[in-house]
Amino acid sequence: MATTTVPTGLTVQQWDEQYFTQYLNQNFFKKFMGTGTNSMIQVKEDLTKKPGDSVTFTLANRLTGTAKGAGDTLEGAEEDLTLRSQKLTVREYSHAVRWSAFEAQKTAIDLRQAHRDVLMDWNMELDRDNIITALGSINGSAYTDADATARDAWCVDNVDRVLFGSAISNYNADHSAALGGVASTEKMSAANLSLMKRIAKAANPRVRPVRPKNSIGGSDGYVLFAPTQMVRDLLLDSNFLTAVRDAGPRGDSNKLFTGADFVWENVYIYEIEDIPTLGAVGESSAVIRPCYLCGAQALAMAWSMRPKTVEDEFDYKRSMGLAIKQWYKVEKMRFGSGTSDTSDLKDHGIVTGYFAAAADA
């Protein structure tokens, strides 16, 4: 009797697909991802179906013209739709584990299962780190890699979507000087959170709020990612604390906002303990940390190859290895505010705030 045997390659492919699905489902940032322009993290997988190393995202600013009445002439009064684009070039991220075949005493598929959790944790930490780096990046470069000239240029171009401390007047075109003017008393508070939201709405063009799809009883909102020490200071603000106590059950009926640590004026606050400190760069060596108020199209993520595993054997098959690799990239969305797509770049969907937030004594 003939027996159908499932090819090993198909089994591996199925394992990789299941791995990717579980990895996405367990990813903290998944709720913010989507393919539409109203998503906070807009995802494109175009390159998984065709060759290439870059994907272009289209940025469309909202219309601001006034409506015309029946007696008004519409022809000649049309509004130009300001379209910008951003090209995202993917890169490879890979890692591997290696073990002794004598010690393992397992088949290849068993070893895949044995290392599943470890690989999954590494993948999710990679995503978390890349997203956090992107949030604080300076025109495509990690904050720590950007020099003073690059930071100053970013500061000038994003004058309408950055806040240093408790007042817009703290702004300085010299990025380090602006940080140096933030006093130790200028901490995250309800008032400063409200100010960041007003900055988002007043920016030109404004930072669009996230508009959840099929929201029932919910509403548009912004998302704030803040370090642990900043959330601590926010909870010491009596106005904020009172509002939290009186609010009852927190969160929103839409899954995008469910799970927020706190909510303030439709700003959904998420504590991210891995947002790095900038150090003692404030006034009188105050420790300064960044936070990010995000709207639609804050970040772009492009995939060229989903996570894929590769096995190898070494030293006359006495040791074995399992590698995982993927081709993707995540970056802050930026648009040219000058004459071209790449001139005078502005962060498309983020207001960056810098506040004093000392370490716990």
C-alpha cells in the first residue's frame, strides 16, 4: 500500500508560518499595526511577493479648504492635495543557536520546538528595540548615532512638533541647548500631556489622531509611549491622579486602545520601560528622558521576507545549528516640508516631548 509522506521542506515551511503567526499575535505592538493610512504603524509586505529591497509609502495631508455653497463657483477653487512619499529600504536581521548533537539526542524538528520560545523572545525583543529606536530617531539615524548638526537640523524642521519641558517657549534651535534648559521641576504632568496633545493638533500639517477601524462606541485618539520614570511622575500629579481615580474602568471598547495603562483626554498612555534616558543633560544636570505622542502613520514597517529558519551541520555532523533570518525595516515616517520629498524633513505622526525624570533614589 502506498503511503503519502509529507516532504520535510513543507513541514519546515509550515513551522515557519506558525512561528510568524504566533510571534505577531504575542507582539506588544501588534495592536498598533495595520495596512491602512489610519494605522499608527503602517505595514507593507509588497516585497514578500516580488523582488526588490525598498517600499514606497504615500503620505497625504488633510484638506483644509472651506466648503462651497450652491451660489459659489467651484471650478478654479479646487484645493491641491499635498502628496509626499517615503522610501523604506529593508535589511536583514538574523541570529542563530548551536548545540552538540551528542548532547541533544533530538531530531531537527524536535530541536525547532525546543528553541521556539527562545527564538520567539529574541524576535519580539528585536521588534521592540527597533520600534523604540525608530521613535527616537533623527531623520533615519538612531538618536545616539546622530551628531549635533543632525539633531539641530531635526529640531529646526520639527519646531511645531517638539516640546522641551513645560513650555513651548523653551524651544531652542540648538537641540543640546534646548535640553540644557529643561529644569528638574519640568516633569511629565497632566498639564504637559494636554499641551503635547494641543501641539499635535496645532502642528502644520497636524498630527492626525489614530482612527480605529469599525470602532463601536470608541473615538479617535493619540497614543503616548513614556518611560517608567515619567509615568511615575505623572501619577504624582494630583490632577491626573484624581482623574484616574474618578474615571472607573480604563481603556476603550476598541481593541486598539484596550490595555492602555491610563487614559487622559483621549490620549492612551503606555508605559515602556526600555525607552532610554538621555542622561544628565538638563539644567543643573537634570536627567532628561523622551516620550512620544503618536498619531496615524507615525511609523512605517516594510517586510521583504518573513522570519525563516535554516538548519546546518558542522564538524562531521557532531554539532548542529539553527538560524532565523528576516528582511524588514521599521522607521519613523517623515515627509519633506520643503520643495521636495526629502527636503526639510518633518516627523509625520509624532510629537516628541523631553522632560526631567530622575532615576529612583
